[in-house]
Amino acid sequence: MKIKASSVSSAFTLVELLVAMAVLGLLMVLFVQLINSTSTVVAAGGKRMDADSQARLLFDRMAVDFGKIVRRPDVDYYFAKNAGNDQMAFYSEASGYAPAGAAATAQPSGVSLVGYRINDKYQLERLGKSLVNSDNANSMVFNPAPGSLVATWPGIADGSDANYQVVADQVYRLEYNFLLKPYTDASTGPQPSILSTTPWDTRQSHTLANGLSDVSAIVVAVAILDNTSRKIVPDNKYADMVGDLPDASASSSILETWNGSNYLTSSGIPGPAAANIRIYQRMFYLNPTP
């Protein structure tokens, strides 16, 4: 009688189990790193898209305001070129809100007092005050003398006007300059378009805005830092961030000047926040003078 040998069952050895666990652990580490990298890329992309969206909406709003700006030699304009953030205010046929304190029966005149500034929280605000007829306190003033607009509306300069509203809470830097028109000089011949920090052409000995007759376009640049990154920036660092982006000059565009600065490192803000600073510029061509 032949006895059949019993089969011996095979099993993993301790070494094989350790190797399998090591491989599994390595795969888990790689998977976690992949997830973290993907999350970082998605978050950075979201911040960029958010900044792009805010810049686009702001510039679209400005395009309407500048496109309907009142260009008359008998009105004044407020273009304050400050050390740091600039301010501006002007009359425009763009729509605005009824001013605080205006009578309920007051009729809109079709003209608004429009302004832009950066507030003390480093957010961009817009003034859109609809001027009304038969209301001396809220009507358009015809006076081309420099400073007459501020004399009439002091709140646009000292920050006391209650009609300003935040329109871009991520914008912490505002700068602008002007593209002047070419002209022909009787002595020197054709003169090209140039950038200027004033809305008049000093080459022609002009000293007044004169309805912006010398201006071809207004160039506006902004710097944006998303709200998530703002949470890790100390309040006392915003002034440094503003100063790291130089003021506009007549020798180069604002965007070129800002890109040539070391704004990502010199302010000393946390690196993750500095890496998310975005700068934008748009040129707003004005309609021909009537």
C-alpha cells in the first residue's frame, strides 16, 4: 500500500513581510506628497484666478468711469501723486449713488463725482456720488482753478467723505500716470507721445489740466494680495509693501518699474505671502475732446 505524502503549505517569510510593508509605506509617502503638491498648486491657482478676477472687475469699472469723464476746460480734476498710494477724483457721466444727506426729491443731474483711493486698511475704495440739481451742496461746480475740486469736496482728500465704498478689498497699492498726446512744435517739429506724472504737457509750457486736452490715456497700475495671504502679514508691514513698489515716473511704465524692483523680498513679509503678490496695469484711452 502506497502512502501519499501530505502537501506542505507555503507562507510569507518575515523578510518578505518587512519588504512589503516598506514598499507600502513608501507608496503612502509618495501619495501624500502628491496630494499636498496638488493642493498647493490648486490653492495657488485659485489665488491667482481670484486676483485676476478682482483686477478685471476693477479695471472694467474704471473703464466706464474714465470713458465718461467730463472733459471741460471750466472744471477741475483731482490727481494727487503721493509718495505711495495715489488718489484721484473727477466728474463723470457714469452712474452714482445719491449722496448722503441729499433731499429725497432731488433730481439727478446725470453727472457723478467719481474717485479712487486706498483706505487705512489698504483696500481700494471708489467714490460714486451722483450729483443732483437744485442742491448747492451736491451740485457740479464750474471752476478750473487747481484745487477748486478739493475746496468744494474736501472729503475726497482728507478721507472724511462717507460716500466711499470698498470695491477691491485685495488691492493695497494704486499708482497712475498719463500718456500725453504727440504734437508738432513750430521750432523743433513733431514731438512724440510721452508718459507724464501731470495731466498737462510741460513741453508746451502748460500748467493746467484744461479738460485733459493734452492727455491721450490714463495708465493705472494696482498691486493685489489675496485675503488668505493678508492674514499672515503683520499690520505694520503694509507701509513697507507699498514703499517697495516705486512711484510712477515719466521715464518708464509703472509695470516695468514695479517688475524691476525687489518687492518680493525687500519688505520682509512672510515668503508665502510675498509669493502671492500680483501686479496689473491697464491703459485707459480717453474719448476725443468734443
